[in-house]
Amino acid sequence: MTSSNILTQPGQLSLPMGPPPDLSEVFRRVFRRLGIKHPTLTFEAAYHPFAGLRSTIRVRNNHVDVRISDVLEDAPLLVLEALAEILLAQVFRKRASHEARECYLAYVFRPAMRRRIDTARRQRGSKRLLPARGRWHDLREIFRRLNQRFFEGALPQTHIGWSLQRSRTVLGHYDSAHATIILSRLLDSPSVPRYLVEYLVFHEMLHMRHPVERRAHRRVLHSREFREAERRFPQFERARRKLKHFCA
């Protein structure tokens, strides 16, 4: 890697000039730089039309196969080397440098890149969900009431519904690319109180108001402003206790 002053300055990550770099050669070069002790490896790295920002790496029979989202096709060499270090560190049980993580996140969190990533997710991916009106809880009606009460009706209309699977590990999530809120179908039950469903919908609505932030090399899903707003929910503590019992 070059000096951390270059790596940590997002404004210096300009688009590359000249022909695009050879991805396989980028990974070979970074592998040698990391000093990983391993038999001679062959590398094959290519861009792939993933639905969003995704990269995969697999090592089999002394061959390293890498697929990188094509939304990074215009990324500077510096960013590609940072990503190569991160991926190689994962599979060879190394620790990627702070500079590599900072460089990569500085680039992918730029507003233009976030828009490009969301566009790829919308065009190539899809969200499958069940209707909002469940057997016991109507998510559309809950969203409307919460929007009026806590957001003065300012949140835009969004897709909302129940998941296809009865997940206990992921009870709810908000997908910004598809503007969709999904709650686990496990919650559409007479044993689940309405206030708990309302709290989970409210939590995902806050993700609409408070998007993911970047601080240094960390993604902050729940900022201080998010947490403060979350506590406005009248039965916040009761809902949190119920969630712990529900997920136990």
C-alpha cells in the first residue's frame, strides 16, 4: 500500500487514467506484498454483474478465484488493491490493514458510488414478500399510523410486507435500494403483541430517516441520532425486553 495519507483522503481517489488494471495481476501483486506463506498459487479475478456491491473469493487446489462487482469497474487501482488486501486477508487468516479498510470504504461510501450500487440492486435484484395485511397484524396500517404520529407523515410511501420465511434471526430489515420494509412472518401471530410489531416497524422506519453512516473504516447502522429517536417509542423498554425473550 502507499502511504496512509493518500489512502485516507477520499478526495484523492480520482478515476484511473489509461487502460483498466488487470485484476488477476492486482491480486498476485498484493498477495506477494502481504508475504503469505503458501504454495505457488494461480489467480483468476474478474468483474461480475452482482446485484449490488458484492465480492467473492475462493481458494481451491492452489487456485484463487475472485469475482468483484462490476460497479467497481471504474475504481482507481488504489481501491482495487485495498479490496484485494481485504479479501486475501479473509481467506488466509490475516488482518487487513487499517489503511486498506479506510481506502475501500472511503471510495464505496461516496454519494456517487452509493447511487450506482443502489441502481444495480434495483435493476438486477428483486424483493419477494408477502402482502402487508397478515392474519393478525396489518403492516400497512401500522406504517401509516406511525408515520403520522412520529414523522408528521413526512416519510414517503414504501413497500412493506411479511417475509416468505419464518425467520427468528432476522425479524426485520429495511432495503434502501428497493425502498422496502420486511418483517419476519414469524411475528404475524396472536402470541405477538401489537406493540412489538409496531416497535419493529418503527425501528425500520428510522432507517429511512437515518441512513447508514461511515465513520473512519466503520459502517454505523445505528447512530446516536438513531438511538435517541428510537427511544421516543412509548413502549421502547418493554419492547426491547420482549424481543430478548422472543429471540432466546
